[in-house]
Amino acid sequence: MQELLYNPEKILFTVLTIIILLGVGLLLARYGFRSYNYHGGAIAISATCIGTITFIVGIILLITNLQYLVLPALIAGGIYFYNR
């Protein structure tokens, strides 16, 4: 928790990296799966594989950097429940 006070840039970078990895992974996997169902082909399979791998890497980063995400998650949860 001490690192939170000294290095907010690292936390922001980590959170953004995780969000980007998860988002890009999901988009690629969905695109590849859809186009494979319509056309088939190697590009669709590779897009699905790359998307899945990216998503898994994002989840691994999420699990390893959980202590950075506790504070933003608490803030976001508080805002969400406050606005309900």
C-alpha cells in the first residue's frame, strides 16, 4: 500500500494496460469467432487465438496486480452505488 502514495503513475499505467489488454483481447476474439463462423479461414483462427491469449495475459496481470486495483475498484463501486 505504501507504493500507492509514491508512484501513482505506475498504478495508472498498470490499470490502463490491463483494461486495454482485456478490451483488445475480447474484441479480437469476438471478431475472429464471428468471421470464422461466416467465412472460415486462417486469419479468423489467428485473430481468435491472439485475442484469447491477450485476454488471458490481461487476466494474469489483473491477478498479479490486484493490490493496485483495490482502491480504484472501491472508488468505482462507491460511485456506482451512490448513483443508483
